[in-house]
Amino acid sequence: MKVDRSSHVPMYRQIADDLQQKIQDKYFEVGEQLPTEPVLMELYQVSRVTIRKSINLLVTDGLITIQRGKGMFVNAPVIETDVLNDILSVENFKGFYETLLDQGLDVNIKLLRSTLDTPPKNIAEALGCSPDMKVQKIERLFYIKDLPIAFHIGYISPNLYINKQKVLDNIEFQPLSTLIQEQSQNELEEIRCSIEVNQIPGDIAEYLHVPPRFPVLTLYRTFITGNSKPFISTLMYLSSDSYQFTIKNKGQNSKNK
């Protein structure tokens, strides 16, 4: 697009409108990185000040996010998760990966590391083990295209014996809790959950490209087997401001239809 310098519409608005149209037309897809400021300056033949005004409009409208030191990325649409049916329901449980796929998003999971580590106090309590006891810790990073949106940590009960390699071989394609449950051969009986806003630790902030101690949504879940024993406890830091938790409570008449 060539900027019309004689138009009553400011140049920065013309550029913002053009970029917005490209996003809507999926020329730039969800999670994709936008061209840098110098490239946009060259493309539209305008100053850095004009480009930054255009970018600020897109940020204000929630179309893009700026990640420090990484660039500008197209935001995902609102990712909606039904707390009662998707997070807490034993029958209808969905992992984060499945939730993103259901909404047509191009999601990828990267296994970062699998180590033996002492869990945080609240995780140790959830698993019913001593805070000094080392447990299997699995860390993964979720992406939508180039955009990292969630950091997931799973702590496996020390009382559970699993084929670790089999879990790791499939961990980039399936929910961790599902893999562990299949290994334990026990039915899922209960899911305990809490949703909080916490300051993100510095090392994890680097992966999500947000400032250290930045407040983010944090989802805690503990999965309980049929013998009333916890087999895994997880926490997930969510960087996307497009994530939304909802609660839908259907009446008995609705359920019977």
C-alpha cells in the first residue's frame, strides 16, 4: 500500500488500517512476527515516529503484542476455556494443547527439560510428599506459531512408577496428565484447580518474553486417581492477555436434553 499524503486521514492511521486488514486477511497469521520498524519504514516510506504511532494503535486495539527484545507478534483471538467443563470435569477434561487445537490455532509444544527436583511447598503438599523429596519435573513451552504463550511445569508423584522415556517421546503431542494416567493405569477420579495472578519468576519470564516479576495468570491443577492418590500436579504460566476463563453452569433440564 502506498500512503496517501494528501488524504485527511493521518498517515499513521492509514498504515494501521492496512496492517489490520493484512491481519484480518491472514497475510500475517496468529502468532506470526510482524516486520521490524525499519522494514515498515521502508515499506511505507515514512518516519519511525509515524510507524510507532501506527503500532501503538494496533497494540491498543489488541491486535498485536510487543515482546521485549523479540519484536511484534499477531495476537491470538480470545482463547476461552470453560472452567467447569474443560478444566474441572473428569469426564470432559481437556488439556491446554487440546483447547488450542479446538479453536483452530497452530499450536506447538517444545520440551525444555526433564529433571529430578524438589517441588515448591504447595506442590509438595498437593502431591502428599516432603518438600525435601526430589520428584520428576517436566517443563514445556507452548507456542502459537512464533509466539510463546504458556510455560507448563508438571511434577510427577514420587509414588508413581512410569516409563519415563515413553512419556517423553509423546509429550509434545499429548497432555502430560493423560500420558501419566495411561502409565499408571488408574482412572481419573478428581481434578483440583486454582487460578491465580502471580509474579512470574525471572527465568520463566525470559521464555515468555515478559519482564521479571510481571503479573500473569497462573493455573494450578492436581490430578487424583481412583484410589484417592494424587499422581501429578501442574502449574502453567499464561503470557497471553487474550486468555479467558469462563464458567458455564447448565441447569438439570439442559443436561437432560
